[in-house]
Amino acid sequence: MRAIRVDEVGGPEVLREAEVEPPRPGPGEAVVEVAASGVNFLDVYHREGRYGLPLPFTPGTEGAGTVVEVGPGVAGVAVGDRVGWVEIPGSYAERAVVDASRLVPLPDDIGFETAAAVLLQGMTAHYLVTDAYPVRRGDTVLVHAAAGGMGLLLTQLVTHLGGRVVGTASTTAKAGSARRAGAAEVILPSAVDDLAAEVRRLNGGRGLPVVFDGVGAHTFDASLASLRPRGHLVLFGAASGAVPPFDPMRLARGGSLTLIRPSLGDYIADRSELLRRAADVFAWVRSGALEVTVTGRYALSEASLAHSDLEGRRTTGKLLVVPGAAAGGRRGETRG
């Protein structure tokens, strides 16, 4: 079968299509024919070696497809089932082997591309706004990169819960996307001298209760400076690089601030919690509270281009690697 193989860590060019042996399921595992795989910054971190995986490996930690084989001891999953999964490497391939206990059954009205586009980021947004910081009606929050795949979902959910979003975006076109998702205000950081001062101006001179920051190094200082006393910085990613070490006394001097660096895996470690969060995400999609926007589809041979586009911030919405897609068919948009 065809799969993307990483033999050495590095830039997008290390993502190479190769012919490999089809996977066979071990005890408790299932083999899934992959219909689509979500492209996420987590895949970039694996490719770069920031979050190390044993070499060689096939990247892609989010996917959806049809079960074609099950191993010994598998219960509750059968050949022909439509399923999705997250945080299990190996999805940039025609087939993937997955721990059956981590598979999420897909409702009939949730398509493969929608599932592959929303599960990882949707469940991340779910725990961010319900657990890392429970958003309350009337809260004004800052969402960095509000037009990205993650930012659009966060913006929609905060708005759905009665919050007001101040977003950041790198271009006027992306600012428009963020506003369409519900952002009340969008700041172009390149157009202001002091991002935190602009955030406070837009909030009547006051700091915010929470900042959702998936950008990291480039935004960390402004995120802290945008908070009110006893505010919360939820640092859930590092798209611009890791935050350098800092003196924790900065949190005290800022007004008894709190910082959390959460990870999805800790919020779906139990299968019942995994299924509950997935069910909530699917319900939000079904109700229209979450609109899933797929703006790019890439063949396996174009996986390196997908990473380049993601890292270069040339896209909005969600990108997918689609094993059955023909090269060059990446443009276009669907909403779910």
C-alpha cells in the first residue's frame, strides 16, 4: 500500500510517499481503510522531532475510514464500521492500524471528511472551553490565529456559549473569516504597535479573564499582558515555536495570573470521556453551532505541500490528506 514515510526529522521535504507492507492487526487492534486524515500542527511537531517518534514512522494523528480487519480480542468494533480516531500516528496512509478501544463510531450523518476535519480540533476546543477555562456568558476572550482551523472552532464555541471573541489574524482576508465565525473584533498584529494595549482598548480598558493561545513564542508576552488580575492563559500550542523559559514571578506581578499548558490526551484518556466529547462535538456540528470548513485536500504525494501551506499560514480552515485524491485537487471548500 501507499503511505507517507519519515526516515529522518526535518522540514516538509522529509515527508515522502512510499510503498510499504499493509498493516496487520495485533490483539485489540483494527485495520482501517483511511478515507481522510486531518492535517494538524501536532503532525508538524512529530515531523520536526519536537515531539519525538521512533524512526521511521508514518505521520498523521487524526483520521476517519472503514474498518477492514480486526485482531484477536476486539469487542464492539466490526468489519464495515465507520470510525474516526485521534492522537494515534499513522494516518497519512491508505490503511492504518489503530487500537480498537480508541476508535470513535461515526453517526450516519457525519461524513468521513467532516469527522477527519473536526475530531481532534473539535475535542480540543471542547476541553479548552469547558475544562481548561469554562467560558461563561458575558466573558470576553482573546483567541489567537482566529481564522485557522483551531481558531475558527474556538471562536464558534466561545460565541455559542455566550462569550465575546477578540481574535487575531495575519491578513484582512483571514480577519473576515474570523468575523464570519463570530468574532466581535479582529486585530491585525502587524497594524498595531502594542497588541495587549489594543486588546484592552477593545475591552473598555480592562484586561481579559482568559486568552486561548495556540501560537506560542510570538504571542506569549502579549497574551500575559492582555489578562486582568487572576486571569488565565491557556497555552495549547506552539505554532510559532516553543515559549522560552521564564520567571514564574511574572505571573505574580501580572496580578496572580495562572498558566496552563494542557494536552488533549489527558482529557480523553478514559474511553467514556473520549466518546462523550466526540458525541458533543458531533451534536454541535449537527445543530450548526460548529461549522466545519475544509479548505484544502491533498493527495498523499502532496503531504509535504500540505505542511508547507499550514506552516506558512497560507490557509484558513482545515486541511486534509485524502489517500484517494488525485494530485492537484487541493483547492475548494466544503462545510459540514
